[in-house]
Amino acid sequence: MDAMGRSRKPPTQGSKPARAPAPADGAAAGSDFLQLDIGQAPPGGRIAWLADQLRSAVADGRLPVGARLPASRVLAQELHVTRGVVTEAYRRLAESGQIAGRGRLGTVVVAAPAAPPAAARDTPPSGASAPAPSFFASDDREGLVDALRALPCRIDLSPGVPDLAAFPRTAWLRAERAVLAGVGPADFGYGDPRGAPALRRAVVGWLARNRGIRADPDEVVVVAGVAQALGLLGQLLRTDGIRRIAVEDPGSLGARQQLEYGGHTVVPVPVDAGGLDVGALRADGARAVLLTPAHQFPTGVVLDGERRRELLRWAADGGVVIEDDYDAEHRYDRPPVPALRSLMPERVCYAGSVSKLLAPALRVGWLLVPPDRLDAAVTAKRYADLGNGVLTQLVLARLMDSGDLERHLRHVRRRHRRRRDVMLRAVEEHLPGARVHGAAAGLHLMVTFDDHAPRDVDVAAAALERGVKAHPLSWHRISPGPPGLVLGYAAGPAHEIEEGVAVLGEVLRSLPPGDG
């Protein structure tokens, strides 16, 4: 029976295996697709030649992600080769994760190597580490996260992204229709730079219910995410003569760069099992500190009770605390932790957003500052952009007030927990000996290896060559430390998490050990 269920006649005596179709008189054995000329293939090496031509086209951008390859039958006819030559070449690219079958869409490019073709052709000496793509290997970390985010891949294990497929579209549309039915002409004009009153009231209620923070709507400034909050706070601190800001080490590379872009010098303060080392902060003499006390990025530790008391004493002596309430809502195996702002509102600048709760694309967050800095914060926001888009604010306010946002949070917690469990099992199976940190809450795991493991930038680079994205831990360090990876589990389905961690395990075993 053939693939269509029809009976096949047995081969007659003397029949020969399938051969490449003979070219018509004067016909050239070539294809318009990539201007492939089979005559350039070495004798006996047509499959390898064709696979190399396709890889090169993917690497140099002639075949970008999403590009469709010709059907194997069509390309075989154009090149006057057997169909098996083309299918085997396609199979080799599929094994390396660069192409994949997509049903009726055919075979499409799904990942491109991060290194330029020339770097890929420069084979390192035996035993040497394969060259990492330039943005992995470079000591200049400007724009690293954005550069990685823009690269295509098969499996994305980058941290900091929630389950975007779970975005509550139905609830959002329902709220949006209700908002549009109720707003008047004046609501389409320029709004209050602090934000729509409805959202500021809803944020106050949300923070009281979920973070233990008591505030007045007039104290809330709606911002375009925590990134803008940090930019505005940087302006306020510079006005006060504060140019040095302490940050957690390891800590968020993006947050650190946001402060540096604003002209501040960041000074590292070590993080251990109890969170930020407040004794080291006090010894440094910095007058301001940025930290993530509810779920430290990337280690996942919680600032413990004694450290909290130490930090509040430091703040009472004149220090400024910038609290990034990172991942506070996403907890699985531990009780909630109150926000620092709830304990000392007169010294804590508090920033939060819906980027990890709903979607980063919304660009909505909130900033609460001490009373003596409120007017300056509102002025900085006014001159930054005159305020966030009002319609999005009103829709979000309705979600908060209706209880839809809490329902969504409960829903994604269950999904995130299941995916976290899948990653934990995959790490145990494929990364034996790796130490896991921060599993009780958040959207990512931090895994560390012993000092003799390969460099984490080399692991991340080699994984990306195979279509898997992950952050090397060293990106988020200022001071040296053990190699590791920061792996997000919230955004992808279970089978991708399993496959991605398996690829990381294969890469880790294939690379030579580090210097230790």
C-alpha cells in the first residue's frame, strides 16, 4: 500500500531503484531558489553540499525565520537529483533545530544561528571552546538583553516573561467595551499626568489587598512600567545630589543599565541566603539602594526579617530605598511577604507593574514615593510623556475592580506552578549536579554549576546555536561568581521546557570545562 492507501505493483524483474530525473536537452541542473547550482557539489557530496548551502542562507539572512523552503519533490526536480538528497539535507537542518515541518505551511525556518557565518566556519582548535556570539562574549553589556530578545529561536527560556498565551482576552474585551460605552468626549483629551483617577483608585485597592500597602489615590503615579519608574526616580535622586546607587549583586542587568543610562554609578552589594547584605550596604556609604525584597532577581531569595529591620534602620538614618516589587504575586510554596513600603512609607519608593501579571506590552505600572518627593515625581512624569494612555488605564481599572484580575492571577499561578514543576524535573534529569535556586516563587529558576563547569556564556551561546535561549548568570553579576543560567519557565508549554533543558544538558556535556 502506498501513502494514499492504494495497492502497489511489485517491482518487475530487472527493475532498478529510483534515479534522478534526467535533464531535458539543454536544461541546466539548477534552481532559482537561492540560485543553487548542483554542478558545484563535489562528487559523492551532494547532500552535505546542499545542507551547507541551506545553513549558509539561514545564517546570512537570505532565509529568515518564517521563510518557507520548496517542497522536496520540487527542489529535487529543479536540481535533477533524487528526492532523497533533498529530504536528507532537510533532515540535517531539522536535527540542528533550524527548520521544521509545519503541516500545510510546508517546511519553514524556525531558528537562525546567533554567530555570523564566518565565525561558524572558523573551527576552533581541538579541545578549545567554541566561539560565543559576539554579544555573549563581549564585556560591553549595553543592549545585551534587547539583542537576545530580538533573535529568533525554537524555544525561549528567557526569564521575566509570563504566560502570554493566558492573557485574559475575553475579560479584557468585555472591560474595554464597557469602558468605551461609558466614556464621554472629555475622556479622550489630555489626562492627569499622575494617571486616570479610576486606575489610581483601583491600584490603591489592589495594593491594599495583595501587598499590605495603605495609600491614597493622590499618592499614586501611573507609569510606563518599572523601567520608567526607575528613570523618574533617577532624576529625583540626581536633583538631591545622589549619584551613587547601591544594587543587588547578582541583580537585574536591565535595572542596573536603566540607572547607568540616567547618569548614576551603581555599586554592588552582595546577596546571600538572607537577601541583600545590609551591613555591606552601610559600610559602602551609598545613600540609595535598589532591591527586589519579595523575590530577589535572579536568586529568588526573600529579604529575611532581620535584614528588613536592618534596612529600615539604615533608611531611618537618611537612606533612600527603591523597592522593585518584582514577581511578588507569583508564589507557590511560601506565604506572602509584605512590601517594605507597607512598613516605612516615608522612606521607601515603591514600583510595580502588570508586566509579569498580564503582559509587558501593556506598559502600565505604578510608582509611590514619600510625600516630600511626590510633586517632583509628578513633574518628572508630566515632562516625560504627559501621562500614560487613558483607555488602557480605564480597562485595567475595570479588571481590578471587577475581580477579573484576581481570577486571572489564580489561573496563571496554577499554570506557572505546573510549568515550574516540569522544569524542576527536567533540570534533575538533564543537569545532574546543578543547584537550583528560587523555586518557591516567581517565573524563573536560577541554576548554578561548580567552578569547573564551562563558562555560562559559552553554554548559552551553544544552546542558542541549537535554537534555545537562556540567560547566562554572569550577565547579571558585577562581581565574579560561579557559572550558572537563569531559566524562565512561565511562557512556554511543558514539552518545550523539557526539550530546552535537555538541549542545555547536551551542550553542557559537550563543552570543555572552564578554568575554575
